[in-house]
Amino acid sequence: MAFLDHDMKHVVCSLVTLLAMWIVALPCVAQLGTPPKTERATLEIDASKKTGDVHPFLFGQFIEHEHKAIQGGLWAEMLRDRKFEQGDANRDGVSEGWVPEERIANHYFELSDGVGINDRYFIDQQNYYGGGASQGIELYGPGTSHASISQIHLEVQKDHRYKFYVYLKLRGNGKAWVTLEKIGGILAPRQEFTDLPDHWQKYTAEFTSSEDATDAQLRIGVEGHGTFWIDSASLMPADNFHGMRSDVIAALRPLHLPILRYPGGCFADEYHWKNGVGPRDQRPATWSSIWQEWDPNDFGTDEYMDLAGELGFEPHITVNYSAGTPEEAAQWVDYITGQPNTAGGTLRSRNGHAEPYNAKWWAVGNEPAFSCAQNYTGGTKIEEYAQRFHEFSEAMKKVSPSIHIMAGGVPPGPDSWNREMLGLVSTDILTITMYTGQWAKKHTEISDPAEYYRAVVAESLRFDQWLDELAHNVGDRFPKHPLFAITEYNSFWLPETQDPDYRLGNGLYLAGVFNALYRHANQVAIAQWNTLINVQGLISVDPTSIKLPPPYFAYLLYHDHSGTQVLNTSVSSPKASFNHKLSALDAVGTMSADGRKLYIAVVNVAEDVDIETVIQTKDWTFSAGPAKAWELNGASRDAANDFGDSSKVNIHEKNVAVSGTSLTYRFPAHSVTVLELPGHSQQK
């Protein structure tokens, strides 16, 4: 797998089955059953008419602190409630993410409000190492007493190494220990920590699991007499990359992300950045009222900027508009971009990063006109947002005059908002959100795959029309440069807590969106798929493996096989059998920067019909000899990849014989194809 860097060799073996090789030199995927029917179309490209530029930011991505996108996705931490701050709702004396020994041993009846026969469990909010609480255990009684707490429902892999640490202190005498086990057995030998002091001290251990287990548990125990305190425990795979999962980083590298939005959408408007900087084990855990979940703040500003440095993307940060202040936003700009002698730069230097980070792209608030603003203000008046935007922008640019600050546009919200906003504020870009799916909160699964496919592949047409409407509504106030940053888009069908099994149709949807973005390259400055990991993401992650769904390969297909200039393209195609408004064939042509390659991206949404297409060009002559076709497809309309296996939906390479100024190509049913055709302008 050539797209993996040499420093990731230790991950390659575990990823061979998962990633396969996204470029597979095989014939086109064979269709099962009877041969598909064939219809005909024509496609014309005028290489002399350039309609826009393919900006790299059209391939942007978005990641949010929610539903395992970072915690449980990108971030390698395996423990929940590791700082013991999530309360004690069941009154057993133990923080919510953990269970006491009595429960594991089926002696739960021995506990009453955390008090056992020879032990007492309690949450200590006065005596802690990090965050705002620690787990206390008091041991008493005759002989040597013992007690333990466990984190259950962990998944581990055979022969994989795991690194553990915990902070401990003791007032009394005794020792502590840790073990990795499962119901009815031990997965790794017990390791002991002796000579515990009466102040916080860090203890470490490593485990190698003796088998695969989906019911593993980490158990921290104490023995002796006195009061023991436990805080800021951590368990990660030993091959983690700066705290991030190595297999996820390996899957992200081939994407060559140009820009990644952080820290979220609605989450950004309740996020206070100072909670996510400083020593990781001492950061407080915070409750998200938006997503009803805990954020341990292990992944914060420095981790995000570390990821940017590793993957090479431009940071795009949304500051807290609804629950924050201009001063807080300006301080964040200073922390990231300030010189070491500024207040923010001094704090950043103290946290281990003396040199300023490079972060040019900032946005004030998320969906201020309607959606997220509903949670705080019942909706925002445009004059109020414009005034506060001015205050935020002035404070932020006073710190760093060269940054670009985006104002909140619509959707979601009233159509008139964008035009009016451009008359009230000074900004180069308006942020918008575009979701095209049929979001049904009552459903937890796709009940009719045919209906799902037919609706999803048609949504890119709505996306295209939506962009036309947005540009039209701005009217004569539309600037001479691309205006819109689509900071979130996707086809959502289910609640965000229910991740559908992305099928081939979702890959065709993303390809159709890219075609629409190319056609609107003069209107769209940035486009960011929501979300990068999990939550209908480009990559799906479970505790021990990853899945690369069809949109991952659609992204690669367009990112790696597109020119820099969009060409005038027209298609005469039959309609899809299931939708009389939808052409079966959608296409867009681009030309390489050196003028030596023509790229034609074609989506065939027909379920069972191949389309033989005559491709004609103006002002272009194909070079003699073989050209290339890159095809994304699967054995059926409903094909989907599995965790650890990318063979069912992938990209396949073929040679294509061309000459002159036209060719005929058969585009298979339910496919995305990019023709890469060397040649030259006839005028040269």
C-alpha cells in the first residue's frame, strides 16, 4: 500500500485486509445475474470554455465532539469517565463509568450508599489530581482488606499491547494493582504498585492480551488499610500515534485533507477552548447539553493542531458565538497564532508549543440564523448577529489582522438572510449547512434498500438546484469571488445516534455532489463533508477496526483524478427509470493545469442499465495510445463494505483506447467513472 508512510509500517500488516488497495488493476466489477440492459447517451465537452477552478477546499472535511467522532473514533483512549467526574447516579459510591468489586462478584447487596463490609467507595471532589474529582476507597476491618473498581465492556485483540497509567495516593498503608481480565479468565498478568505515597504519583503498566475479547475489563484494586485515591486513569493501544489511533491515521493519510473544521457545529457554540488545553490529565470533563454526553477534553486545541501538522490540512475553527464572548474568541486566536511573548503565546509555550500555529480560517458561530441558535435564543435576529459578528471580528483581527473570518449564513434559516447579511457586515465568506436526506427520527434502520438507493442518488440533483437558488437569492450583492463555505453537508436519513450501513448509493451521492460543486466552483469557496469519522462519516470506526464505506472511495476518486479547471460540459441522457426528473447520467469535465489531461467524471445512477455514451470534444485531440478509466462500483446496487474488508466497493482501473476527438464508452449501472484522457488543445 504505497499511500502509507514509512513511519507507519507497524500498522500496515493489520491494515492489509482492511484497506485492500484502493486502486485495483482488475477488470470492471462483474454484474451478477442476467447482463444489464443498455441505453445510449451523448456527452460533449468544450475544452475552450473554462467555467471555474477546482479549489482544493472543495474536498474539505468536518469533525465534531459528538457520538464517537473523536472520543471512540480518532482518539485512542479506551476508558470512559477516566477522571471520575461523571457522578454517582446509582449511589454505589463509584463514578458512573466504573463498577465496584461487589457488583462484579455478585455481592452487590453488601453495598449500601457505597459502604460495604470492610470498605467504602466515595467520589472525592476536594481531593483530586485532574479535572474535578477522584475515586476514593477506604479500607478498614480486621486483617488485610481489599476492594477494586472495574471498567467493563472493553474490546481487546490477541497479542496486541496496551499501555496503562493511573495516578494514586494513599493515607495509610497498602498497595494497589491493575489487571486486564474478562468474565471467567485473565487476559494479562496482574501488575502491582507498591510504596504508595501520600501525594499524587503516576504509575504505569503494559499488557499484552492473550486472546481476542469483546467483554474485557480493566480492574484497579487496592489492598491494606486507610484511604486510597485513584484519578486520571488511561488505557490505549501501545501503537497509538500521539494519542490517536494509528489505524485511523493510516486511513486518513491517503485523503490528503486540504481543510478540516473543528471543534464542531452546534457543539462549537458551547465549547470553551480553555477546557481543552494544558496537561491532558488535569483538564476537566465537561457535559455537552447539545449532544447529552461527556467530553473529557483529552482532544483539544494542541491535539487538533498536532493532527493538522501531521496530515497537512489547513485548520478551520468555529468560535463560540452563543455561549462565548468576543474576548474569549480573541484569546483563542492569540493562543494559536500569537508570538511567544503574548499572553496566549506564553500559555501555549508553557504547554509545549513555543512556535505559533498557522490558522487562517475562522468562523463566528454555527448556524446562527436558526438551528443551533434555537437552543440559546429561540433564533437570532439578523441585526443582533451582525452587531455581535462585528464585535467578534474586531477583537479577533486585533490579535491577528491576516486571518479570514466567516460570517454565518443560511441555510438553515430564511432565504433573505444572506443578501441582507452582506449589506450589514464585512466578510469574504458566508458559512452554510446543506443536508439533503430524509431525516426520520422514528426509524432506526433502512427498511427498503431500493427506496433508499433511489432517494439518495437523486439528492445530489437537489444539492445542485439548491446552490442555484442560493446564488440567485444573493442577487447583485454576490461578490466577484466564491462566497459560500458549505461547512456541513451530507445525506442524513437516520438520527445521528444511528449510523446506517453506507451503501454504494451513498458513494454515488457524494460523486454527484462533487459534480455539483464543480459546476458551482465560482460560488463555493469551501465544502466540508459531515463528518470525517463515524456519524455517517467518511470512515467508520469500532473499538478494534475500521470500515471504509463507499463515500471514502468516491472522495479518493475525485480528489486524485480531477483537473484544476472546470470545462463546459453537456449531457443528453435517458432519465432514471425510478425518477422522471433525474437524468441517469451526470457528468463534468476538468482539465489539468498543464493542459495535457482531460478528466471526465461520470455518474450512472441507473439500477440495472449500462449507458453507452458517445463522448465528443471541442478544441481537444486525444493522444494516441491507452488512456485510463477509474471506476467505483460493486456487484450490486446495495453493495457495502464490512469492517476490515474493502473489497465489495472499491475503485478499479482499466485501460481505454482512444484517438481523434471522440470516443464511445459504456458506463456500467450504479457506477462512478473518471476517464483520464491524455491529449492537447487543437489550438496549440
